[in-house]
Amino acid sequence: MEEIIKKANTLIEAIPYIHAFRKKIFVIKYGGSILDNAAIRKNVLEDIVFLSYVGIRTILVHGGGQHINTRLKETGLKSEFHEGIRVTDEDTLKIVEEELDKLNDIIVDEIKTLKGDVTGLKGDENVIYVKKKKAAKDLGFVGTITAINKEALEDHLKMGHITVVSPMGVSVSKQTHNINADEVASAIASSMQAEKLVLLTNVQGVLRNPKDANSLISTLTTNEIDDLIKLNVIDGGMIPKVNSCIEALNGGVKKTHIIDARIQHGLLLEFFTDTGIGTQILKG
């Protein structure tokens, strides 16, 4: 009986959050190795379907790096990166498109299995507009986002559909380009003036001591981040994640979160409980 009452209390605790977030837009980025794990993926998608059921308008941006790397290896093509960005020649672009399209279909089908209403948007849907990204090295068909077709996204959200977006864009000449998924999520969140941008990862969040799981920093402000980078508290792959959060906050997003997707129902725990389980980053 105590366990049943505890569950009821958790639901009651969630009521003010559900009321506050109803009809608001959440943008969630999901990629990396955690996207390949079927059990984790099911858990994450269950949470996303729940968000939709309680009236939260959810956009899911997926990556696909691991799948692309595997496919390139199978076909004998080399994976080449410059400053963390995949160099994308014509042959690589074809594989990137194919793998992202497959992943988009998988995610859409799994959401449907969970009884969620869903739309999948791929690279040729004219949702993300880009120009060629400039760098010290020619990156090939890699894009910098110039605009988001927010009306197209709004149309699907108004129908109550979870909207699953591939990180591909088109140029003015209708040429598709590969884009970093974190950049896509941040740009969409800013364009839509989202309530939240959420980056799902395979670590708890920002740890004050990376070797101490109990040193999670539950709340950070943008003013604190530079100092934490200088102190190497934030380093490696966490730097681009916090930078995506900063860009989104500067673009008008209310709050950003970095959450460990491996924690069962981590999204619900972060949004609908008083304590949360990840790192939230606020402007200021």
C-alpha cells in the first residue's frame, strides 16, 4: 500500500508542472551511442509520448553518428573529421542521408507502437535552410543553418504530433547538407521560442568533479560557464553541449537541460519533480 501511495504522491507533485508546461514547446536532441541502445531508446520515447499526452508540444531532433560510422566502415569509406565536424563528400553524403532517413523511420515507427501521434521530417522536407559551412578545411556538403521553417513545424505541432527531425538541411539550390544535430536542436528551439531545449547524453550532466558521481551541478547560469571551462570542470564533448545551450538561451529559449538518457524515465523526473536529475542551464 505504501508503494501505491508513493506513486500517487508523485503524480500529485507533477500536477503544477503539467499545468505550467501544457501547450509549451520542448525541443529534445537525442543522438550518440544512447540512440543505438533499443532499451534506452524505448524508455526515452515512452517519456516523449507521455509529454505529448499531457499537452506538451515536442520536437525530437535525432543524430546518427554511430550508424553512419558503421555504414561507412562497411562500404570501405573513411570517416574523416575536422574540429569535430564530419567531412562530407558526395559519397559520404549519400550514406549520411540514407542512415538518417532509416533512423527517422525507426523512431517514428517506435513512437507509433507506443500509441503516439507522430510526424517524421527528413532532409528534403524544406524545414531547415543552410549555406555551406566555412572552415580552415573544405568540409564538403556540411551546412550552416540560415533559417528554420517554423510554420511547417507549427503545423505538425498544432495537430498534436510529436515531430521527429533529421539533422539535414537544404541550400537555395536545393542541395542537401549534413548538419550537426546539436546545432539543429538549438536553432529550432530558438526559432520556435521553446520553453526548453533538452540535450540527452550518456553522462549525468555537468559534474564539479568528473570522478565523483555525487558532484552533479544541478543548476548553472551562463555567466558561470566560462570559468568552469577554464578550470576544466567542463571539457571535451561537454563544451559543445553547453555552447548549444548558451546559443539557445541567447535566442530566447526559457531553460536548457543536459540529462542522462540512461536514467529510467529521466525526462519525466527532470520536468515533473521538484529536484530533477540532470543539469539545468539558465541565462544570467
